[in-house]
Amino acid sequence: MKLGVIDYGAGNLRSVLNTFEAAGVTGHLVRTPEDAAGVTHLVLPGVGAFGDCAEKLRSQELVPLIRTWIGQDKPFLGICVGYQVLFETGEEDEQVPGLGIFKGRVVRFAESELKVPHMGWNSLTLSNPADPIWKGMGPEPYFYFVHSYYPQPEDESLAAAFCTYGVRFAAAIRRGNLVATQFHPEKSQKLGVKLLENFVSL
């Protein structure tokens, strides 16, 4: 296998690469479509704003690569904003469309007594605990979140896991060899490493 991690000028790339190394895999950065030659597993990490991420992916001509990759059902992992940008629109930047790979929009947590951003450890409710992506994690694994927005997929059957923080939201989606998570595996210690191990086994 060959792991490619998309570099669009933002995101905690070093942390992601280090966690993959802990999972036994060395990744290399993909900044242009040509950099993806020979790659078998593609990762879109995310730190920052929805609109900035989408615009940078377009400016680097990486959107056709991502669309084709997912369309061909090759192993793909989206993390945080790299999950959100797969949808059509986001409240964070209404003027910039997402990639539109999935129908739905990204919305902000409503004002409540809970702090926003949602930051820290929280448990997941798994849609299918037997899914290989959750192998070795137990029925309610804990992962680390840092976000103020979350996707609302039109097709709720995409949801591989839910989390509750004031509202119940899709903390991860799964389709074929695609998995995308609102939480950060690279900040989630042993379970994060395990999830990346499971991903590279796809």
C-alpha cells in the first residue's frame, strides 16, 4: 500500500503523519494530482474553516482527484473539516460550496448552556459495531473532538457513528471504502491509532 495525505496548506499534517507511523504506515504529502500517482489510500485531514478548505482544494486542482477517487471506491479517510467539506454547503461560509459528494449541509451548534466549540473526549454510538473500521474498539469508544460545526447528511444511513453534544449528530460516515470522522483520530491516542490501522487494512 501507499498512503497519501492531502496538503492544502492547513491542517495538522505532522500529527496525522505521526499517528499513521504509530499505526505502522509512512505517508507522503499530496499537493497536486500528480503526487497521488501510485497511492492506494488517500487521507484529507482538516483544521480550519470550511470555505478555506474548499477553496484551497479547488485552487490546487485536487477536487477532481477526490471526486474520482471516491467514485472509484478507493480507501478514503476524511477528518474534521476534511469530513465536512464532502457535503454541499456549510453555515460557516455560505458563499463557498463544498465538494457536494454527499447531500447535506454543515451547521453550527445552537446556542445553549454547552460551550462551543465542542472540545474534548466524547463517546460514540456505533451504527454497526461489527464494521471492520471499529474492530477492537468496544461498543462505545471515546474519541477527541474539536469543532463548532457538524454535518447533517440527507441520507442518515451514511452515519457510521453518532455522538451527542446537546444534539445527536453524525460523528462519522461510511460508504464502501470511505470513512470520514468529525473527531480527530490523531488526537485520540490508542483508539485513534487503532482506527488508522483499521483504515489502512481496507
